[in-house]
Amino acid sequence: MQNRFNVRIDFNDDRLENDAVTIYGTKNKVEAFIAFFGDFAFTADSDGKEFVFSYMNIEFLTKSLVTSVIVMPLYNDSICTFKYTQKSDNKIVTIVKTAVYNKNNEFGFLAEEVYLQTTFPKTPFGPVATSDFRIFGSCTEDVKMIGRIMDPINAWGDHFVIPSITNAEKDYIFSVPKQSYYLKGFITILPIGQEDSLSVNVVGYVDGQKYSDNTIQYNTAIGNEQHYISIWFDYNVDDEAKDSLSVNVVGYVDGEKYSDNTIKYNTAIGKEQHYISIWFDYNVDDEASIVISASSPIALSFATPWSIDDTDQDKPCYIAFMLMPVVQQNCYHNLINPDQRIITNVFTSIVYISPPAVDANCNEEFLLNVFNEKDNMKGSIKTISKTIPNHINLDGEISEIATTTVNGQIPMYRIGASPRIPGIDTQGHFAHYIPSTQEWINGKTPFYILGTDCSLEIYTTDINPDSIQIDEVIGTKYGLNLQKNNYFGHEYGYYITSIKNYGLHTIESNSSYTAFVICKRINSIADIAGYLIGFNKRKAL
């Protein structure tokens, strides 16, 4: 067998000064790699060797529930060890699997042992302590990891990229998406440590007002009770929640402080952990946000069975995805290179936006310039707040948006949906992070298809379709049809192509790109699922 060697290449938009290339191997191998790199996947920052994730919903456990993980090694076969606390007897279980390079690798867990059936305390941003629901994955080689949860009998589910724990941070600001019910979803707190204690602060805002502020402390050791966040609004279904994990939990509703709690607990594996339940009594229209800060890096996962948008308010759908942290920065610190993002409305209904994290006494306004296909020069200014959910609807006349700011890194995620075709009734949602152009990836990247009716949505800095290869077939032969996005003084290529075969595929380009997998009729005839195939972390301000 031919030996492979590890390759890691990191690029920024300002590549002349910030390229970092590290190649491990003999001189001959390095020269061979430089001459021909097509056999190798490039490691994105979302890939790695260490992961933590969870599976949750409020639905009852059924025998048809599937909880699995898809592992895609980037270079070599990888031995992956999964460790979790099983529900039946609170024992710590270790499972070892071999993920074979360039093969389909999907590993299932017993749903009854790992599934978190959430509940809610009927407090707006209530932290809930429960038995440890975290699953830790540790692989000997760099891999890409995708989580999958589905119940084909009850027709709900989703799949989501699991970022490596190197992406975990202390600060998160999250605009809770539009939903059809007072209970606004759940956020699992996933401490990446298995032995330390943790202090978490969750601040919730509803309609711009501080609504709750809680701090929890607990042991993060595996097997200890852990926490999740339940988001509940009294009777007002349209409230949107945003939570901040700090040394306490503070929620804002309609711009007012709504709750304030602190949770502290042990993060050792097997210890009790926490999640956050977001609940608004009766008022479904309130908008809410959550600011979450922790004493050490954590990952967060969000799920809700009631996702809607303005076009299908009577058709709620389950979504699940891992949240991205916000970057802590000094007050009034501007970026040298702006934060820029692009998305179209083909698979998008709403985009949610978060500001950077700054000190409490900082009164800086974070301004985002928003362009669209009718105005790609001047744009309009939008103020991004942590206390009021920030979103842009793409259901109407706007077919695409591009955003830019120098005020800081402005994370975004989208609520995705089936293309809006006149006369055709579509439903179903998914959610995922939208990377900035400086977080786009390059080289070869594996991705996984979970059905027979799937699309790959691609944005790239190169308008030549043949700069892209899918499954080693150049773009024009694969049927890529170029659409251009003209923003920031640059032409970006935009492509949508059908992917038919279940399982592992690859996309490759020397240019920077981002890509999303969208699959219809995954868990039911009306369901849709989608995920981001990978991203880099911005390397320079």
C-alpha cells in the first residue's frame, strides 16, 4: 500500500502574507505533493481529531430512532474512540471503530443510551441539569465528522457538521429562530473538558430587553450530570431568543432583561450536565436573544422541532446544528480586512446575525452594510445588537445578499428551506453556519450524501466552472452552470448541482470556496436536511 503523509494548508484572503503551509514527509514526497496534490484532502479548521456532540429533542424515544455519526478520514484510515455515559445505568462506555479512508463510515449508537429527551421548567431561559449527554469522539487521524439523528416513523430528523473542539470558545450570542410554539428550543452545553469544573453564565434577551440572567457551576467530568438550556416564552410564539453563556444566564425579551441565572458544575465525564430550555408563556411573537459566556471553552448544540418561517407558519420542522462562537474583541477595534459573507435565497428563508463579544461597559454600535442584487454598490446599514435578534428575510423580492463590516467578525447562520417554486407546496427546514469569505476552504474536501435527491450548493472565488472538480470530474463535464455574484469589487461563482449516489463524495478546487449539502425527502416526503461541509477559522484581524 502506498503511504500517505499529512498535509495542512491554511489560507486567508490576504494570502501573500498569511499563507501557512506545513507538510510532513520526505523531501521526495513533498516535491511529489507540490507537483500533484489531487490525491489529498486539505484539513479545514472544522475537521480534526477531537470532537464532542449530542443528540436531543423533546419527542419520546421510539424504536425507530437513529443516532449515528459519519466519519470521513482525510488522509489515512483512522481509529476513532467514542466515549459516553449510557442512560440505563450511568456507566461510562467506550466504543472503538475503524474509519476506512475513502469509504463510507457510518457508526450507530443505541438511541436509548445516548438520546436526550428534553423537558422544560417553564422558565424563559431555564438551565436544566440532567445525566451526562455528551459523546466524545477521539480519532488517530484528521477526519470530518457529521452527526445524524432521524426518526423515519415519526418523520423528523436532521444531520449536522460536528466541528472539532479546537473551535470551542467561551462566548456565544444566539438569536433564537422563529418558531410555532411557546417553547423555543433547547441548547445543550458541551464542555470539552472531562475533568474540570465549569462556570457558565446565560443571559437571555427578548425583543431587546434583558429577560434572564443565570450562572451555573458544575463538574464537567464524563458521567457527571450536565446541563442544557430550555427556551420558553409565555404564550408568545413569535418571540425570538438569544442566550449568552457566561458565569450566569441572562435572557432578553423585547429588548428588556427577562431572566438572570448562574450555573456552576463539574464537567467530568459522567457527572450531571446542563442544557438550556427556552420558554415564553403564551406570547409566541416576542423576539429573544441569548448571550452565553463560560469560564472555559465549550461547544453548544441547538435543536427545536418547531422551526418555521414566514411562508409556512403551520408546518413546523425539526432542526439541529452546532452553534458558532463569537469573537471577543476590544471596544471600537476595527478589522484591517472586512468580514464579508454571501448567500442566495435558493435554499434560504432567513439569515440570523450575531455581534462580536465586548466588555459590558462598551457602547459601540456594530454596523453591517447589506447589499443585494439590485444594489451591489451602496448598500444599506443595519445595526447589530446582542439584546435584539438580528435577521434578514430572503423570502420576498431579494434573491441574494452580501454583507460587509470592519466592526468585527459577525457570525451568521441561515434557516434553510426548499426552493420556493410557484404552485408547488414545499416544507421543511435546516440550519447551519454561513462562513465569511475568509473562512472558505480550498483543496479537496469529502462530503456525504444521505439520500437520492440531494444538491450541492457552491460559492467560489473563481468563475471558471472547470476550477471545480466533483468526484474527480471537472465542472463543465459534471454539468455545472455558472451564476455570478458581483460584490466587493469581485465576481464570485455560484453553482447548484444534483448529487445522486448515497454516501461519500469529494469536491476539489485550488480557489477558495464554501459548499452546502441539501437533501430532500430524508426523513419524510416533505422533510429537508442540510449542512455546511466545512470551514476555516479567520486567522487575522
